[in-house]
Amino acid sequence: MDINQLAKDRLAALGYGEGLDEGLLAYLVEKVKCDILNFTNLEKIPAGLNYVGVDMVAGEYLRATLLSEDSPGSAAAAVSSITEGDTKVDFASSRWVSEALVSKLTSTAPLVAYRRLRW
């Protein structure tokens, strides 16, 4: 199973399939593999964690792109309107939905069942 291709498919399903940064995605695939192996103290990623890894790669990619200033979910894009009179600032709700989605995708809770003690 190619985690890189599965992560691209997952991002496309989430609406982020256009203009993916291939270098960043390849880096995040390797990073997530190392994170899973370090967390579980295993030498190989179990088959049951393949799709958890795919979600983690997608979440890390979204986190990296949401933190950039020119992305649609950045802090600058999160403000929907500003009124200067009595200082009223309205925020777009998609930013908070995106942060909740990233938090869900990058959760390490499913890894706990595969964790092995280090001696």
C-alpha cells in the first residue's frame, strides 16, 4: 500500500486535491511513519495502522498549509468582517472547523492499542 498515494486521495476527498506540494507531502509521509514507529515502539507499521497513518499525513499536511499566511484557512482569512466604530470583529467559522478536523486526523489515540513497552 502506497501511503503517499492514499494520502493524496484522502486530501482530495477532503477538498484539498488541487495544487498539492509533493515535496511537503513526501516529507510528511516519512515523518508520520517515524512518529508511528516511535510511538508504538515497533519495527514495522502494522496493517491495522495504515489508514491511521494516511489520516495523520493528511492532518499534518492540512496543519502545515493552514499555518501559512496565504492559505484559505489562515488566520488572516479567518476574519470575515471588521468594524472600527465600536471595534467589532467577526470570524469565519471554517477556520475552527478546519482546526477540529486537523485535531481529529492527527489524533494518536488509535496508536495506543499497538503500543509496546520499551525495555
